[in-house]
Amino acid sequence: MPPNPDASRPDTARPDTDGQVPAADRAYALTKELVLTGELPGGHLFSEGDIAARLGVSRTPVREAFLRLQAEDLLTLIPKRGAVVVPVPPGEAEDVLDAREAVETAAVRRLLRRPEQVPAAVAELRAALDVQRGHADRGDLQAFAEADETFHRTLVAAGRNALTMRFYATLADRQRRMSVHALGPVPEQLPVVLREHEELIGIVEARDEAAFALALRAHLDGTHRR
């Protein structure tokens, strides 16, 4: 089965013992989603009251949520004014791409050393791609970006290296934010991404490690380094 998208995300809001999601978790999840999808862009100033009003809660749980997001470098809190969305720092996108290229290439290299596992990995990748294709058909950029991260995380999971999987999970938020930023202005790029994902799957199925490394770099370049 494809990896559970929430399994590597400890920040997912979960119900407490009485079945209700705590207000602080709801505020955290909503605010983070607004930042990652770009609805709250880098440099935007907003208040605890803005989020509290959306959720119908007091400011206290929103303040707790803001503190968590500040710890994740997504917000900067300004006393008595609210919070500012932290823009993507210069150079961070390149760091993320370099890390992704190294981890995903290593995962496929390790997978191909166990050829009996390739068919199952290919099936999982095709299932992830089908989900992403459905989001593209509906023109849902936010869901497409999340599915993009899932597709690439499925590649990493195929390598079955617990250490690199945990590391890769820490890049998920940055990946989503980068994808929305890169693809939002050029929706015609979505079919290109899907086609390149299909090509990556074909290369894995053909067990061509060198071709995968080249295709992955071209894919990341075409999406994020245009």
C-alpha cells in the first residue's frame, strides 16, 4: 500500500478522548494550510483574531498554534500586532531540491538492488500518480501539490531506509509550498509534471539507475528551476 500521508506528520490534528479536535490543533492546522497553500503569502501580517473568527474560538488556542508555527519557522510573532508569514528564505529552495535529488536517487538505487520488490513499488507509484492525475483533471492545485509530495515520498519509501524516510518527511511542508509557488502561475505545467512522473515510473520499471538520476534532475529543474 502507498505510505499513509499522515503517518510521517505528527502535526496532523487528532481528536482528543471525547472525539473533539482541540481548538489549538484546529487553529494550527488551518493556519498552516493557509500558509502552505499561499493564501497567506510570505510577508503577510495577520492577527490571532483573524483565525479565531474563522474557527469561532477564543484567541488563546490560536496563540498556542502561532507559537508552534513560529517554532517551525513559518511565522514570526510581533507583540500586540499578530504574526507575519515567513517568506521562503533565499537559497532554501535550492537546498531542498539538492536534498530531494540525493535522497530520491539513493532510494531508487537501493530499490533496484532488490529487483523482486520493483513490481510492488511500481504499482504503488502508479496508484499515487492516478490520485495526482485526478486532482489535475479537477484543476485543484492545492491537492495536486500535496499529491506531488506523496508521489515523491512513495519513491523514497520504496528504498525502505527508515532514516532517510524520516528525514524526507521533514521536507514535506517545504515541498508543498514550493510546488504551489512554482505551478500556480503556470497551470499548463501540471500535465508536464504528470508526464514526467510517468516517465520516472517507467525508468524504475526498466531498472535503469543512471537514467533515473538524469530524469529526476531534469524533472526538478523543469518544475522548480525554470
